[in-house]
Amino acid sequence: MVASMQQQMQQMQELQQTIAAQQLAAQREPTVPIGERNLPRNIPTTRSAIAPPPCQRADHEIKPGMINFVQRKVFRLQIRNSQA
């Protein structure tokens, strides 16, 4: 019983130290206004919403037909009439 109490006290102290370290790190970081990170000057030039980076995985394939379905908005919600 005493050993478990000591273990819990040690865990509590470690948690308090971790929280204190995180709070100190948060205070050191400069505050950024909302939306500042989304400005064009803050987006890396290697990244674009129009041309995403190539996928590193080789175990799948995106077929042109599926891209066409999405571009033409073929997928529509069909609601069935339950009264029929």
C-alpha cells in the first residue's frame, strides 16, 4: 500500500513537471494572430492546394475515371421514399 502511494506521488510530481515545462514552452513561443499562418507568405513554396505533393505510397492507384466522377459531381445523395 505504501509503495503504491509513493508510486502515485512520483507520477504526480512527474506530471506536474511536464505541465510546467509545457507552460514554459508555450510562453516562449510568440503569439500568432488568428489567420496569420494562412497568409500566402507563410505557406511554403513547395506546397500548393492546386498541385499537392506526390504520394509516397506505391500500394494504391488513383484512376482517372474516379477523378472524373468527383469533378463532374456524379456522387449525389439519393433519398428513397419510404411511403411507396
